[in-house]
Amino acid sequence: MMYDNDASRRYRKEAESKVGDFSQRPVVTEQERTEHELRIYQVELEMQNLELREAQHRLQQSLDHISCLYHKSPVGFVTIDNNGRILDLNESFAVMLETPAQEAQRRFLAEFCTNDSAGVLRQRLPAVLQKPEDKVVNLSLKQTAGATLEVELQARRLPNSEHLTCTMIDRT
């Protein structure tokens, strides 16, 4: 048997101890040897499955926590694709836009900007997409009531993502 890492050796050792009394008997036939190995593999798999379920539970808790931070933050957050289309936004940014979040999704961020800011966004978006960490874009957003909201867009590309997550800081 090949155990290529410490976890595999640990599972094997623990499984052998759990199978204990069976392994204390002398293994005489090839069938008994096969049954013994199968029982050990079964216990190893049960332990791995339990560990996997626990890891999945911890991961789901972390995802829920991060989602709550994103959606309930007092700072506006918006995730856009490479064309400037809104993929996701938090409640704070929806309030800034005076538009329900569901209505803003799949629309272009430029649609919510004044004409001048829409032009600035379209012009600067390629540079922001190229290297978002060093870029700040000042925009004027049109609110549904007719007012204008001055915001500062700061973009970040999340690891392993082609999309930008942007903070929208109210500068009005």
C-alpha cells in the first residue's frame, strides 16, 4: 500500500485501530485478507467523508459571513464584468442609485452615470480592467429623484476572478 501523505497514514492508522479486533485475528486466506483491507478502506472513507462534511460546513459559514459583509456593508459595493455590466451590488449601492438591486443587475454601470461620467467610465474602464489596484475613478451618479451623487470608484480584482469588485464611496 502506498500512503503518499501524512493524512493518508493517519487515516490508515486510525482505521486499523477501529477495525482492531478483526485485525487481531490471524489472516489466513486471501479472501480474509481482502475483507480486512476492504473494512479498513471503508473506515478510512467514512473518516474522510466526515472530515469533508465538516470542512464544507466551515466553508459555508465563511461564505455566509463574507456575503453578509458584502451585502450589509455601509459602503457601496458593485461587481462588474469586463464590459462594465453590473453582476452584483449590495444594498448600500442600490440605495445610492435609488434603484432596487434586482433592477440594477445586468445593466451597465454607465447607465447610472451622468453623461460626462459615463464617458469618463467608458474611457477609463480598459485601464482599470488592466490594473485595477492603482485606479480611482470619480463619477457622478444620476439618482431617480433627479439629484446627482458624487462617488469615488475603487476597483479590485478578486483572486481567480475576471470580474471587478468596486467600492463606491459617497463624496457628495
